[in-house]
Amino acid sequence: MEAIFSKIQEVQSTAELEEIRILVMGKKGSLTARFAELKCCDAESKKMLAKELNALKLRFEKALADRKEVLSLKELEEKLNAEKIDVSLFSPSNLKGAHHPVMLMLDRIVKYFVEMNFSLNVGPLVEDDFHNFEALNLPKYHPARDMQDTFYFKDGKLLRTHTSPVQVRTMESQQPPIRMICPGSVFRCDYDLTHTPMFHQVEGLVVEQGKDSVSFAHLKFILEDFLRFMFGNVKVRFRSSFFPFTEPSAEVDMSCIFCKGSGCRVCSHTGWLEVLGCGMVDDNVFKAVGYENVSGYAFGLGVERFAMLAYGVPDLRAFFESDLRILEQFK
Ligand code: PHE
């Protein structure tokens, strides 16, 4: 037994300590076996033996507990040291940024038109009524103004509801030929699965001197070619439509890239996705900027809509909620 007490002092881990406990006090332990001897002797020696064994047991338990306390502390210390982290350490490797999916899409759109020799233009986000509406053949009280849930300021200015006012500003400051696109943010008072109060559009405008220089065929070619650049070999159709600033006007559909035209949830089982608005610039717009004897076309598209389709994102709001789990998928 004394050997065991010195062994207790020597062990270096609580696990080894537990092994000793089992050897001595476990079901088949040496001390447990000695307690069994109590059954087979007379009352007097039983008393003596019990006293001796109980004292031994107490001493053993105490030695065990004392050593355990020392070893536990030592082990805790070791564990803490091993798991030590320097919270003040700056790690730039975890903070790599990435382009936002909407900007990725915008870059790709801009790339196409720049390669097609369009110049890039910008205009103010806070617009006046003349550029956002009036000059675009949308006089006051025109019912089409209701389509664009406008944010107004007290002084009558407004947040532009589309990028079309940049058409007007470009024509005011430049003479034809014009071949430009204008990417930028626009604002409408709307918020649901497919609308956010701020989103991005790309506007396109081509104007040439001469009444018949630019035709609908030019417009059709460039938009078809553009959509195939963006989405691969899609079918494209022009559906007659209305915009106050273009005449004739069309909405452009492409065959659904998810079901290849056979009908699915994304295309509302029509096989077609609406992706662009376009048309030949209305004469009233040319009049408003003082242009004569010209012809031209214009188009507009929503960048978020393109990004939702290209990346298969079902809820537009995902682009604006800054959830890293979503954004990091575009690294
Ligand atoms: N400005 C239109 C819109 O916001 C899009 C458009 C632009 C349509 C140019 C025709 C020509 O819906």
C-alpha cells in the first residue's frame, strides 16, 4: 500500500490518477478486495480490521484528491497556454474584399457598349422636373408620371426615377453624332421582392444627323447582339409598347435562360423574360433640346434585374442587405 502512496505523488496526469483509483478502489481493486475479508472473521477482529481499512481508505482518498487538485490546475494551465489567441493580432488575410454582384454585372454591361464605341456619361441624381419628365415628353399631369413613384423634395426637385434625363442633358451639351450609355442609380418609392427604392439602370442613346440615318433595325441589331453577349444564345423578341419619350416603343424579351423557353416559375410559364425598354427617340424630345433633322434610338435596362437573372438570385433585396454569406459567393 505504501508503494501506491508514493506512486500517487509521482503520476503526472489526472488520467493516470484515475487508473490508480480503479486499481485500488474499483470493483476488482486491491482495497475493495480487502473489505471483502470483513465477512469472514469474528466480531472483535472485524472491528479492528474495519477500523484499519477505513483509515486506509480515507488516507487514500485524501492523497488522491490532493494530487488531483495539483494536476488539474497544471492541466488547465497547459490547456489555456495551448489555446491562447492574441485577440489584438490584426489579420488582413481574412478581410479580402470582393465586387458586389450588381457592380460585376454593370461592369460586364459597360464592357459590351464601350467595345461597341459608346461613350460613358453621367448625370446628377437630384434632378429637376424638366429633365426627368418635361423634356422627355412627360408634361405635368401626364398619367405616365404615376408609373414612376417619385421622391420629391420640398423645392420641387426630385430624385431621378430613371437614367433618361441624362439623354436630355447629353443632347443639351453636345451635337450629334451621339453614341453614349449612362449607368447610374435611380430612385422610386417602392419595396418588395422585385423592387427596391434605389436601383441601377443603364441608359443608351444614339443620335445621328439626318431624318433617316438611324433606324429601328440598328436598334434591333445592337440589343440582340448585346443580349447574346450577356446571356449566350438566347432568342430575342420585340414587343410593341409605350414610353412617352420614344415612338415607336418596344419592350424586349429574351427566351427564358432557366427553362430555355419551355415555361417555368421565373418566366411565369411564358418562356420569355422581359429585360429592356427601347424605341426611336420621340420628335418631342428632340424639340425640347433644340435638335432638328436628326434621328436616333434609346434604350434602358435595370442592372439588378440582369444580375438576378444571370446569378439566379430570387429576391432583389438580397443585393442590399449586406449579408456576407450571400456576397462572399461572388468572390
Ligand atoms: N426610362 C425607361 C424606364 O425607366 C426605360 C427606357 C429608356 C425606355 C429609354 C425606352 C428608352 O422604364
